[in-house]
Amino acid sequence: MIGHPISHSLSPLMHSTAIREYDLDLNYIAINLLPSEISSFISWCNRDEFLGCNITIPYKETLFEMVDELDHHAERIGAINTLYKQDGRLFGSNTDQFGFSKPLLSILDEYNSNRAIIFGTGGASKAVKTALEDFGFEEVVFVSRRPNKEINSEYAKVFVVDYTQWQEFADEADLFINTTPLGMHPNMDLSPVNEQDADLLEEKICYDLVYNPLKTKFLTLAENREAQVIHGLDMLIYQGSRSFEIWTGKPFPVDEVRSSLMEYFGS
């Protein structure tokens, strides 16, 4: 796995658990890759012993432009989180949409909203937008520090606003998603929503892609207002399951992996 920073990641624990279940001769490691090292990393991927890797912040869009081929998931989303080799060529895929969607499948039927609010406009937000399009959302509001960023959709009306404007869209939204690192260990006192605006989350669905800690400040604020909360661990597991299956061709041992992760969190 590559990213910067990377020390927070539980992907090595997750995939190492899956590798042990099958007694595979593989190693999964985390590499804190500096932006200046991207080109040399791509060259390193041509080594015979390289099978594939996951990609996290901030390289999902950067490497999208650097691989030899993209599968249809990556092409549609516009970012990649998985590299794999096929016939000597480096392919990019995106399993984030699958991972994000899985925990929502049984929840959205209870709500009639056509509007979702996404905090962040990075690579993960692109997969979230694609998932929301497939769920039938008609309006997607992106909250960004760069509200002039252009984001397009063939299926939904898109708004891009800053952190002083999203409140105007909150009443008609039922789903709020944090795709930023705000609240991630060790900066656990941060949240995309402040105390002053937290009442806007009352009885909504609040989904945080951050999984370390399990209960972020954003989710705590939401839960205190009777919102239905989804932490990022399920997304981590299900996006990882697809990556593992791409690399190995084997079913992912979801129960064993979940048990290992919950043991890490002391639950």
C-alpha cells in the first residue's frame, strides 16, 4: 500500500490476515511514499515479484494518469485505489465504490432523500459520487476548500460549495459523507462539521470514511443527535475484499478479517 501519510492504515493488518488464512507466500506492506518518489515507484512495479498494491491519500488521482491501462470501474470514477499486473502491463482499478455502497444497501430504503452532501473533493469522493449516482441521488453537494473546482456528473445535479455554504443545503439532504482525513488518528479532535452546525445532522445518515478511530468526532456529533452512523471499517473491509480477489483470485475471508480488526480496536 502506498500513501502519504500512511502510518494510520490498517490495510496491512487486514490483508496479512487474509494471506495467513490461505497460507500464501505473499507480503503486504505500507510504504510512506513521497510525491517525488512516484515515478521511481512505478518503475519498481515492473519487478516480477510485484503483484499489486492499494493506493490511498493523496495518490488516487495522480496514479490514475500513470498506469498502462484502466478497467471500467476506474475509467468511470476517474481515480484508482488498486494496482495489478496483467500480461506485463500495469492496470488501475477502483474498488472504493463497491466498498462504500455495501453498508448502505439496507439503509437507504428507509429514506426518500434525493440529495447527499459530501465533505471533500479528493479521489475517494469520486467513487462516492459514482455510487450515489447508481443509488439514484438527483443532487450531490460537494463541500470543499476549493469551491471553484469543477465536478461533472451525467446523472445528478452537482453543487460545489465551501464550508460556510453547505448549511443552506442541509435540510433537504438525508445523507452526509466525510471523505476528508478530518478526524483521523492522531487528529481526532477535528471534524468537517463543527459543534455550531451539528444540529443539522439530526436524524440523518452520517457516513465517515475514516476508520481509525472507529468513532470519529463527526460521528459522535451525529450520534448525539440521533443520526444513523456508519463508520469507515466496513468500507475498508469491502473495498479490500475486491482488491484481494483481483490479486489472488481467492474469496476474501471477511469474518476472519473483521475479527482481527475488531481485536485491534479492543472490541
